[in-house]
Amino acid sequence: MRLTESTGVFDALGFGFFVVDEGWNVLLFNREAERITGFTRKEALGCKCSEIFHTEFCNARCPLQQALVSGGRVSRRQVHFLTRDNRRVALEISAAPFTGSGERPMGVLCFREVLADQAGTDTPADDPLRRLVFRHPLMLQLLDILRMVAPTDASVLLTGETGTGKGLLAKALHDLSRRRVGPFVGVNCAALPDKLLESELFGYKKGAFTDARADKPGMFELAQGGTIFLDEIGDLPSDLQAKLLQALEERRFYPLGATKPVSVNVRVVAASNLDLARRTTEGLFRSDLYYRLRVVELHIPPLRERSADIVPLAELFLARAAERYAKRATHLDESAKRLLSAYSFPGNVRELKHLMEHAVILSDGTTLTPAHFPPQMAVHPAPTAPMFHPGHPTCPGQAAQRLPEAERVQGGSLLERERDLLLQALSENDWSILQTAAQLGINRTTLWRRMRKYGI
């Protein structure tokens, strides 16, 4: 019996079960896997397994990869998995290689839910990352890195366009850290006039200026024992950059009008939508402060580059807006989902939130359709990037486009053809990352990631 003919048998199993090929594409997905993950079989088939079954081991120590490489079985590994509706569940998984009826090597993963007290972990029930709705592999990888960075006191620089969610990630960093019992204090460096910003950050003493009738602690003092989030740090005036650097390095500073320094113990998380590296070369931002802030840098891609996140986020904002405005709207129809997925979102997640509020307010039933959204959305489609691996029309976050047959590299396995295509494109463009990415229709980050994947 061939694998494709065995669906009924696997559906009768009392545990989740899926099979992947050598390219990690899902070939079989049983009914219990649908129930546990929240993804339907139609959505799962043809997807990369990490896109529908992402755990903390996907980027390192992947059980499936270990099983395929070793040729042995990996048994009863305990992991945590984020379901489609953003529930974090504890699972026990086993993996093994599988070859059926002379077919190519494949991997099998079996999994079942376990109770929290069986999970062998001290993960809190209210995991801060449960509040973040991400489905795109780039964002899932970013969350994995965030988990590793959070327990440390390292300074973190969050970069990305306006509206991508830098503030939410900053708060998640704090909530996952040892400082979570302390305060989280946010300051928008672009929202205050230069003359007020220093007193807001560092405070002042009575008599420091005309209206200083009493001592006032600054944001750094208010964040004592916790985290201070400096948003739009690229707009910080040059004179304050020097004072901030001193506060970071010495963990103390002088409030306005003070004769004695104030010592602080805070973690600094900064964010910017500007290219700080470029601003340092232009003399607009201190290089020493830049390097002090970016011990770890996390870049948040714009929403148009992570289309798998659009519909889940839209559904979240729909539910919130319906509750806020006492509306009956409960879901998007398929045409509304296509409209949202095709839109470029220049305002990123913030714009999506406001668009969903707009649609909910104009609705009078349970279903949102394209008619409930602003008409200008139809004239701002998202740029489509041709993929150089086989796509699947129902795979979350994956385009269904393919290269023309004449442009495909012939012969070898799927992975070999993809690697050859990369080498061919790099060679044609004299190994220019920018030109190669443009030819392939992907961004530079994606190209670098694929080069690392194949050891190029």
C-alpha cells in the first residue's frame, strides 16, 4: 500500500502523525494532527514542516533531522508548540526515518499532548509570547532568538519600519526576563522637544530651573530594577547621546541640577525605524553608543514580507474590534482574506489594526467582505516575489509562483537543484548579493539565509 493510499489508516491513530520528504515538505497529515495543530490537512500538505509545526528545536536539534541523519529513532522528546490559534501546548514527540515501497527517504513525526505537570519545564502558563500572533518562519525564528536573549541583561536594539511591532517585542523581552517583576518604562525619544527630553530621561533637582519646585525622578530612575525602552532612539539629540552613553557604561548619571550622581540598575532596549549604521557614518549618531546599544540586534520585517501573519493578525484585530464596538462580526470571507493578503500595508501591523476597526465598524452582520474595506486597498497590491522552490497555493505564507521550466536547473534532488540555482545566479552576477537578490526576486536577507542553509 502506497503512502498516499494510507490516509484512512493514519486517521484512525490516537496521536498526531505527519510525514515529510527530504525537503521537509509535508506529504501526509492525519486527523489528530489537524486537531492538535489547528491546521487543516489541505493547508498542511506541501508546506515546510516548520511552518505548521514550529517548536523551540526547529533551528537546532530538530528530532526529524536527527532521525534522518542517524537512521535511528528519536523517542519521547518533550517540546512546546504554538498552535494556529496561538495556544502554547506541551507535546511529546517521536521521530524516525521511513522508506515505503521503494520510495525516496522520508521522515515520520508522531506527537501527543501532555499535561503541564508532565512537561518537564517551568514554562509559565501565561507565556508572554502567547500574546504575539506570528506564523511566518522569519518571525518564528526571531521569537526563538528572543527567548535566548531575554534571560540575559544584554542591551537589545530592535529595528524595523514604523508599525511593525517593536514595542510589543520590547515588552515581551521584559516579561521573559528576570526583571519581569520590575517596572517596564517606555520613552518615545521623538515625541518630546529636545529641552524636555533630558529632564524626562534623567530627572531634575529642585531649583534646577525656574519651574523646578521639587525633585522629579527621570525615566531611568523609575525603571530601577526593570527595563527602560527607548523608542525612536535614532532621533536622540547629539548632546543627549553622550549622556546616555555615560549612563549605560557607568550605570549612573547626574540629574539636572544635581551635584551627586544617581546609580541605576536597568536593562536598556532601544528601537529605531532609521538606518543607524548609516547615520553613524554620516556623523548623525555616535558610533560608540550605537555599538553599546546593539549587543544584540533583532530586525522585524515589514508585514508585506511576512504574508503568513496577515490573516491571523486580522482575525485577532477583528475579534478585539467587534468586542470594543459591540458588533456581531466574527470572521472574514475568503475574498476578504485574499484582499488583505494582496495588500502592501505601508503602515504595517498598525495599519492592519486600523483597517480591521474600519471594516468592523461598517459591518452589520457576522461576515466581513471586501466591501467593508477602503477601496484604495485594491490599488496598492503587495509586491510578489517569485520563489525558486516549488510553491503550494494553500501553504501559509508561501507563494504559489514557480520559475518557468526553462529557468529551472535540471537534474538532481530538489535540494541540489535549489543550491545549483543559487550558485548559478551568484556567478552570473559576479557574487553581488544585491544584484543576485534582485534577479531572483527576493530580498537580501532571504538570499543570505538560503546561502547559509546550503553552506555557500
